[in-house]
Amino acid sequence: MYKGVRVECGYRLDLIVGDGVLVELKAVERLLPIHEAQVITYLRLAELSVGLLVNFNATVLRTALRRLTPQPP
């Protein structure tokens, strides 16, 4: 639901932890700006303030973890 309207498209976030951390999981060669844009879109639609983008196709998880917040419009 977004502003009282049921959105019938393929937006499916992976996890919401606790009361407000969105977690989006990927297994790609490298994270691209489109992946960050996807998380920010999910944050706005879910009205959440923090998102984690995690890429499990990396040798070191520290380099494959990004914390994102939605920018004001």
C-alpha cells in the first residue's frame, strides 16, 4: 500500500528487521547504482529510514555491505 493505494507491481523487499531496518539481499558480481536506487525506493514506499544492501557474492562481506537512507525529495 502506498498513500492508500494498493500497488500491483513487482516491488518485493527481502526483510524488515525490528521496527525499521530494511535489508535487501543480492548475489551479484558487483553492486550497481540501480541496486541502491531499488533500496531507496523501497525505503520511501515503506516509510522507513534505514536500509542495508548486502551482496553475498563477495570475498569479504565488509566490502559488500552498504547502509542507505532516503534523501529528501
